[in-house]
Amino acid sequence: MPNPATTAASPRSARGDAVRNRLLDAAEKLFAEQGIDAVSLNSIARYANQLNASVMQYHFGSKTALIEAILDRRMTDLNRRRNELIANIDTSDRMNALRQVAQAMVLPFAEHLFIEGGSSYLRFIAQVNFNADKSVFEMARGKNDSAVRKIAALVQEILSDMKSDVVRHRLALVTHLVLFGVGEREKLRMAGKQSGVARLRTDDFINDLVEMIVGALSAPAVR
């Protein structure tokens, strides 16, 4: 026979998960549109039609924990996609290997640019990158980041003639470029503008961003 306690708990658990997901959806959208500092936990609850004043505290505890929860929800798919893209890189072919690495950095985010109706996530990630108390790197560290660590190791191997500090510095810079570039393009796209980083067709934007990263990583190091 089914366990009565388990049977009774399942609907409550499902309702709790549904509420949590509505809150995450609402938070991602509001953070994307208004910025991190401009959005309160209470305003997120109201937007998600939750009248319980303590619902945000119950599910997340703080704004930083909420941001981390939004990132966690997305990172599984991003990590899987990155791992697919770096699975068969031949590091002996320097420029082609760097191009594949750049694609693995860009495509998991840039593929959201094709979502009909727009992607709140891209604008959210750009807001977090520049406005949150903790960086994306700090919040994502150790959580579905196996592909990021593999990419760092691959680039160190490909650029073995370059000082490791320089390689890490460049990886950090191009990562910020990706996060800002795709987030800003999505913001302009949703505003109906074709200026700045939204001048090019989406495919051309993605290809150009990949080539910029290849150039940044492979440029001669300052002596």
C-alpha cells in the first residue's frame, strides 16, 4: 500500500515547487528589466501573485540566495551544452582549438538570442555581472561548472607558451565580454533597436564575437 505520509506530502511538495518556480521566473524577468538594486523581494512576490509576506524568505532567504537560485536553475543546461562543444577539441591545432573554445563560451548564451519573444535570462545575467554584490563567477563556482574548468585547462594547454596569469586574465576579460555582449544585444533587440551591438544580423554577431575572443586569447602577450 502507498505510504499515507508520502502520498500526502507529494501534492504539497509539488505546490511548493510550482510556487518557487513562479518566483524564480518573476525574479529573473524583473531583475532583467529593472536591475538588481531596483527590485525588492516583496515586489517579486507581488508580481508572482503571492500574498504571503514571508514567501521569499521561506524559499530563498535573501536576494543573493535568490540570484544564486536563478543561476543554478540555468547552469545545468549551460554546463551540458558547453561540455558537448568542447568534447572533441584537438589542442594541437592552436587556432582551430581556440575557435572551438570560443564557440563553447559564446553559443550556450547566444542561442538564447533566437528565442521568440526575447530572453530575460540574457539581460538578467548581464545585470548580475555588473550590479550584484557577488560576481557571477563567485556565485556559480562549484555548481555545474565542470565545463568552465575544462575550458580553462584547455586554454592553458593551447597557450602553453604564455604565462598562466596572463591566460587567466584573458579568460576573465573575454567572459565579461560574452556576458555583456549578449545581454546588451538582447536588451536592444527587445527595445526594437538596431544600433550598437545590435547592428549585425544575429548569426554575424555570434560569429564576430567568437572571432574577437580568438583574437584576444591568441594576441601576443605584453613582455
